[in-house]
Amino acid sequence: MPEMIKRLILKPISDKLSKSNKIVIIYGARQVGKTTLVEQLIAELSLKTLKINADELKYHDILSSRDLDKMKSLVSGYELLFIDEAQRIENIGINLKILADGLPDLKIIVTGSSSFELSNKIKEPLTGRTWTYNLFSLSFLELSAVCNEFELKSLLDNILIFGSYPGVFNLENISDKKKLLEEISSSYLYKDILELERIKKSDKIYKLLKLLAFQIGQEVSVNELAVNLELSHEKIRKYLDLLEKSFIIYRLSALSKNPRKEIAKKDKIYFYDIGVRNIVIDNLKPLSDRNDQGALFENFLVSERVKKNNYQEKFVSAYFWRAYTGSEIDYVEEEAGKFRAYEFKYRKKTSRIPKKFFDSYGKSEFKIINKDNFLEFII
């Protein structure tokens, strides 16, 4: 398997930087490859580049100074400025605006591991001045550029256990994969959340993630989580929001246009990377020894579909659907007023679209996605 897989947003970003002087922002969880992606861009563009890691404090005073002359002294002679983990710099948005206005020929790329924090700092000062991209762990859409259908299908079992973080994906040894996953989940994923909100009880975040990990593909009750963790409903909602904005979990809401007949209150929770989910519950057993194969497959499909729609810039609304009678559909997309419904079956089974869904949403497209045809859903 080739180690260097071209990320799908590489070319669009390169084109934008070549033709426009808007600031490029790349969001994504730590360790998904943002820095590697930018290094590839830098090599491709061949511009004299100043690289700044905002985890280093030495740049903070200048880049938060609101003083154009000070910032000019820092970037003088450079054609491209790259700021990694830019959310760490105070008032980064207004300072980037000052820099972009004062040096319109300077190209700027910034990355951030928390869309919540970085967008709050950047959004208002830089309205209309940015191109924004999300980067996720490796997607099957990206892997399809270097793998044929047989090779992609042969990767499934491994990815359902270890996920697709680039560093983990490229390791051969299982113990090495486990060690890196543990490092990612303990050292990186919580770092920004804890710092963002100055959360002292980090054990609560971990316990919340563990509860969510055991409930992937199920409707999650905020009330039950609050009782189990002895936290308020408000605090649980806040933590869920932070986990989502930090690209750890993804929430799927219920589709409901008929509240009397359809469930609408609860969300389903999925993990952006299934390897993180498995390490949180300390279960990296082979699929043959597990009883959660269906849940893993469902999480994988939802995550890959999110990546696919994001990279292909398909603006769809995604839901699950369930009636009070118990009829349900795993995943529904709405696009331009039309609905596509999908039922996920790890092992091949037949299924029909529930009559109640058909009655409410008309002749919607309906497909079963299983181990035989899953590639058409995610590629």
C-alpha cells in the first residue's frame, strides 16, 4: 500500500492559492494530516514560505499585536505564511485581517484542530476573505485513487477495527497501531477541548465518550447521560457540542415532518474515526470475536458518506428516521426536496422501505447497503 496518498482537497486548495489571495483555512482533528497536506502544498507551489507552529509561544506576541509594522517585520521577504494550530493565538482573526489588508500579495494558510474555536476567532473579522476546507482521516474515496475494488474491500475489516488515521493506517504491526491510537486518543483529542473550556474534570469527558462509544448507531438520551455522569443537561449538551466541533463525534438528527407519528427528540452519535471509538472502549479484537459488527459497519458508512459529501461539495441534509411504531431507516439524505433512504446490513439481507416512510415521503429511493455493495455508497 503506497504511503503517500493524495488528499482530495489538495488540488482545490492549490488552485485557490494560485488564483486568489483569500486566506485558506483547513479544519480537522489533530493527526489527520493537516500539516502533511500543507507541506505538500508548499512543495507544489514553490513559494518562499514562513512556517509557524502556534503551539510555540514565541510568535504569539507579534501575531496578536494588531500592529502591522510588527507583523511585516516577521513576514518580510516571504510569499506564503503558514500558521499551524492558529486557534492558539489570541485575536488571530483581526490580526490576519490586518495582515491581509496590509500585504495583499502575501498568501496565507492557517490550520486548526477545533472548528469551534478557530471559527469564533476568525469568522467575523474575515467575512468574505477566506476559503474553508475540512480534512478528515483517510477516506475510501481517497484510497480509491490507489486501490482497485478488490483491494478496497480487503481493507474493510482492518479499518473497522483500527480506523483510518494516516499514521495508524500506514503501520503494519498491530501493537504499533494500538499504541498510536492510544496516544491519539489520550494526548491529542482532548487537548483542545480541555483548553477551550478550561475543563478541569477531564474524566467526565472521557466517561462521556465511553458511554457514547457503546451507543453508536443508537438514539442517545441526554437525560440518561446526565444521570450517569452526574452532570446537568446543559453541561452534557455543551460537551457534546465541543466533541462535535473538535471532529471527534458526528450527530445525526431524526427526520420528522410528522411529529405525531415520528421520533424527533434524540440524536444518533457516530465517531468520525472508528479506531478512536474502539480504543475508547479498549476493544481492538478481530471482527470474528465481536458482537458489534453491525454497529461498526454502520458507523463506518455514515462517517465515509460524510467525508464523501464534504469533499465533493454535495450539500445534503442527513438524518435517520423512526416511527413510534418501531419502523426505522438507518440513514436518509434530503437533496433538493428529494429523499434517498438507506438501510445498512453488515451481512446481506433483504428489506423493504417501511410503509409509513413511503406514505410520508413519497417514492423515495431506497437501497440496502451491505458488504457486497458498500463501495457504491461511499465512492
